[in-house]
Amino acid sequence: MITRRDFIKRTAYTGAAVLMADQFLNPVTAFANIRSTSRTDSGMECILDPLYQMMQHDPYESSKCLDLAELSTLYGRCGNEETGLKVLSEAIITAREIEDRRELASVLSRIADAYYSIGKPGTASDIMSEVLDILYLEIINTDTYAYTDIIFTSRMLDKVGQREKALSWLDEALERRKDDISSDKTVQMIRIRAIGEAYIALGADLKAKKAAKVLQYATYEPLKRIRGMAAIAEGLAERGRSEDARELIAACTALRNNLDEGAQRWTERDISIIHAKLGEWDKAFEIADSSRDEDSYFRIARHAADTGNMEIAKKAAYPALVDLKNDDDRYIFMLSSPEVADLFLSLEDSAQAVRTINRSLSYMDSSNVEECWRVKELSGSAAVLVKMGNEPYALKLLHRAFANVITQRGVIFKNKSLLRIVGVYMDHGIPAGKKEKVLMDRVIAAC
């Protein structure tokens, strides 16, 4: 494992000036530190610089590190790589204050990804070596290493050229499952599913199938087992392992038949999409039609559109997705309106895309949906509108999203909402101007 001293030294050699006295930096001096960097303003700094200042007020090391890592990549995309590297250096030092080792590993993986994105693959590889050392020490008691972390860490190791080490870690994690001290069987099933999906991401199909078999022959949590097996089968279908995918579908179906009707409905979207990805469209529709589940139709339509099967996509989208059922839970747990609007746009039905957005926004205006979900909906809708060429309407929604951040409680949630909004500006080349500066000033004043 590289030491903290060695890592800081390597980071400094890459040009990322380390903020050595981080614990003594207040938001003003920290801001002055990054602004001292020689750089070219791109216009986005009227949002990014105040956002950096706001992140200094986050009392939680993990969320602060994750937000700083994302912010660094935004600076990099603006052409201000040196500023991005300074922000990453601060994230590294802040991460060292995290006491939970598995949480530290999760955060470091995200920081490594940011270094990779900003053009420093060597530094990213060094960090991932440290992550791997931490995880091997913690592998017996893995109950808090989350589903998404397992997949992300494996992909990140592969990205920096450590695929074999990633596979070795996953092998040991799967083998040690019997030593898992967690009493939560749901957590165990979700973790094994994550290992299987990570194998898929690394192209280790037979190992993924082995993980699916562990799920198949477990004796508890049937719903989680079925959904986990289906996720692995979907990955195998995408990779052309048709017979392996069909074998797992058959196993899922056998288990599914023992569930009550309500529980069966939760599995239909997972199984129907596997048939779609195998080209078995009739079977996919048969399952979707049995439940009339919007998500099932959407996933079939999205896959069909992405693979050029436009008539099949239209069959899945119309009429099932034309009038989405709006309720508060949609903005948190369910298929989002911007996703559906984007699908209609890919089907060259911009009028229906706009109707989908407007119906959702109209409902949201009269509901009690929390600000963070409003920001997500407004930002996602704006992204679709930009793709349609309707930038004025998109800007109107983005400015509404800013207004929701102003009234949002808690600097942590404000930061994450702002990162989402900025992402839309940068993904679609929307310039930030005087209006955005005024809105950011109002956000800062509300903190």
C-alpha cells in the first residue's frame, strides 16, 4: 500500500498542488487558493466558483469529497485542469479524515475516477491500488460495502489496467460470502447480485453465471434472488451469451411461480427486458401485457429504439407511455418523465415529448414533491428540450431549478442539486451568463 506521504508526493508531481493545511482553510481562503491558479475563464466559473465555496460548509467528509471530485471534472471540462487538480488534492486530504475504511475505499474510488477523467491515469491507478489494499483487509466483514460500490470499484480497477486484480478481489468476495456476518439476508442477496454484475462488466461471463447460481440455490429472499439472477441474465444477453441467459430465465421463472401475484409483478419488468435483448419480442410483450407495467414497456421501447427496431419501439411506447400516471412517488422511485420524453424524441415525436414534460411539470407544481426531486425533473426535462433545439424553454426550466435550490434546506442537498444543474449546462454547451450569476448569488445568500 502506498503511504499517505508517498501519495501526496506523487500527486504534487502530477501538477496538483496539495492544500497542505486543509483543516485551517475557511471558505474564503480555500477559494483564494484555487482562484490563484493560472487559468482561462470559460463562463461557467460564475457557477463553479461559488459552488466550491458552498462545498466548504459541508460537515460530512464523504459527501464533501464526492462533490469535490465531481466539481474537479467540471473544471477540467472548462479547460481549467489545474484548478480541477487542486480541488482533487483537497478531496484527497479530506478523505483521510474518514474513519470507516470501507467508506474511505468507496470515496477514493470516485476520486480516482475523477483523476482519470481529468487526464491523470497514473494517479488514478495509485489510488485504486490503495483501495484494493483496504478492501482485502475488510473483505470478511463486507456488510456495509454497497451494491453500487462493488460494481463501480471493479470497473474502475479495470479502467486503470488492474482487471486481473479486480477479478481476484471479486472471486474472494464471492468465496467469503459464507463468512458474511450480516444478519440481513436482503443485503447478502444484493451483494451477490453486484458481484455478478461486476463480473459482467469485466467480461467474465462464466464467473457471473457462477454468482447467479449462488442466488438460485440460496434458501431465502426469493424476490431478491430472482431480480438478481435476472440482472445477470440481462448482462449475459447483452454480451451474446444467449443460452446462458435463457438458462437463467428458466430458473427465474421456476422461482417466480412460487411467489404471490403481487410479488410476481415486481419481477416482470426484469424478465421481459431479457427476452427483448434476446430478440424474443413476442415473449417480451406477452410478459409486459400481463402486468401493464409502464416500466416494462419503457425498457422494451428504449432497447428497441437503441437497436434500430423503431416499429417495435413504437408498439411498446404507444399507447402505454402516452399518459403516464403522475403521483409523488414517480419523482422518487419510478420511471421519470424526462426519460419517457427522451424516448419519444428518439421516435421523432417531439410534440409528445413536450406533452410528457408539460404534464409532469403541471402535476409537480400542485404537489408536495421535495425540492431535490423538482430539480431532478426540471434539469432532466431541460436536457431533452435542448436536444430538441428549444433552448429558450430549457433555460426557463433550468432557472426554475435554481429557484428550487434557493428554497432547498441543507447545504449538502443544495450542492448536489447544483451539480446536477451545472451538468446540463456543460453536457449541452449552454453558456452561463448574468442571469445564472444572479441566481447563484441568491443561492449563496440563502445558505
